[in-house]
Amino acid sequence: MNTPFPPPAIAPGAKTMTDFELVGEIHRLKEERNAIILAHYYQQPEIQELADYVGDSLGLAQAADKTNADVILFCGVHFMAETAKILNPGKTVLLPDLNAGCSLADSAPADKFRAFLDRHPDHVVVSYINCSAEVKAMSDIICTSSNAVKVVQSIPADRKVIFAPDKHLGAYVQRVTGRPLVLWDGVCEVHVDISLDKLKFLLGKYPDAKLAAHPECPPHILEEADFVGSTSAMLSFVQNDPGEVFIVATEGGILHKMRQAVPDKKLIAAPANAENSCACAECPYMKLNTLDKLYTALLTGQPEITMEEGVRVKALRSIRAMLDLG
């Protein structure tokens, strides 16, 4: 551990405090630890309101790269906290719940990915940031949904390219750039669970609505979309487009920031496939982070993200290659 976490004289139990008291304690501990709280758009609203920075994967990586804090409390999922640690080996990086994983990252186990690369030698390896540190260490350059097209376009046209692990984002990049890509067969369980039938019902109910979709959605959803982009790009779209009604095809947590940005517009979450449900698509891993877990992490310095230094150094090269693109 890089930063000492002395126990307080009296350590109140998180479960016995109200949310108001928890927020106060989190602010107090943040100052004591010289900590920064980074949160993804998919976090619960109360966590987004606590954070020093809220953004998508690219913005969060950039924020982690620039911080002067001693402690980074990362309110997101495991690969995001790993990215912060890769960029900040001398800082303590905390994740409120180590079980906050990612279906995409899980779809690319390091041993199987290594075997896949061995079957495709002489390829430039572009990996979506939603992957493990071990996969990042095997990659030439990382991308996010915000810059995936730019990253692929930066590679010389005569080079063959592997894109992993999201095949839908990869297929979207392939269509936009015209570059043939070798795609790893991974998907985001949240975005593939958006229901086309329920979506078409909504589009019929709101004929003037514009559909904004994340490129992790499968092609049959993207074909219906008026706009395709990352979470931050979707936020900008609903802010700048003159439309008044928007259906948003991504994880429902983004609607919190959207509603703050455009309180006079109607925002509708694209529904999931669940039987007899109109519920929005939700990432169960993102929602594992809670106020009491944030408090406990800052209080105890656990759970802390650690990794083997050799892996970190190799992963840093691919992340730095992305960040250096601007």
C-alpha cells in the first residue's frame, strides 16, 4: 500500500449511518487521504454527485493520468481501476467492490487471447479499454468508444489489424473506416440485451424521437439510430441537437447527467429484453458500488488494486500510445 490508512479513534459502521452521514464521512476521509473520486456515467446518481470527475472511459483515463491525489477511489468496474493503477504505480487505487467486473473483459481471458494472437502473427493489436491488464499488456494500442475510429485510422493502411474484445464496436469501426479488422468474439451483456422489438414500439409511440445508440450495441440496433457514439458523445448529442425527445440505447446510468444537462427534453431509456419488463438496460457490475462501500474503502484502504509490475509496464505502453494520440 502506498498511502497509510490509520484507523480513526472511533470507526462508525457504515451500515449504521444514514446516506447523509455517509456522504459527510466520505468527504471528510477524502480530505484526510488526499483522495480523488472518479466515477463512470453508469454509476448510481448519488455516487456521480459525490465524484470529483464523472466521465466515460477515455475521460476517466485522462483524469487518472493528470491527478495529483495520493489516493484514487475509482467508482466504476475493475478494468477501469486497473487502468488508473497502470498510469499511477505510486498511488493507492481503490475499487469499492472487487466483484465489479465486466462481461467484455471476462470474454477475453489472457491465455486464450495469447493463443488467438499466435494464430494471427504480424497484426497490430488494438484492444478496447474494456479488457484486463494482461490483455492490455499484449496489445499495441488501447482505444475507447470515443476514439476507436481515430486509433484505427492512425495505423498505416498496409498493416493488418486485430480488434478486441468487443465485436460490435469492432464491426462499427470497420464500417466507418473501411478497414478490414480481425475481430475477437466478445460482447457487452448490457448492450446486446437491448430489445429491438421494444425499441421499435417506443419509436412508434414517439415518432419524433431521435435514437442515440452506443457502438457496443449490435448492428440491428445501430441501424435504427440517428446517432452512434460513446457515452460522452451521446451526452453532447442530446445537448446540441434541436430535438425534444430522445431514446437512449446504452446503460441507463447516463440518463442522470443527461437530465441535468437538458431538463426540458424528454429522455427515454431503451428497454432491455427481460420478459414483461420495460426496465432500462443496467450493468449489474457498475451497480455494485454503493455509498457504504465507498466509505469503507476510504476508511480502510481496501480493496486496493495491485498487479505484477512487468504486466503494468507492458500495459502502460499501449495505454500511453492511445493517450499520445490526444
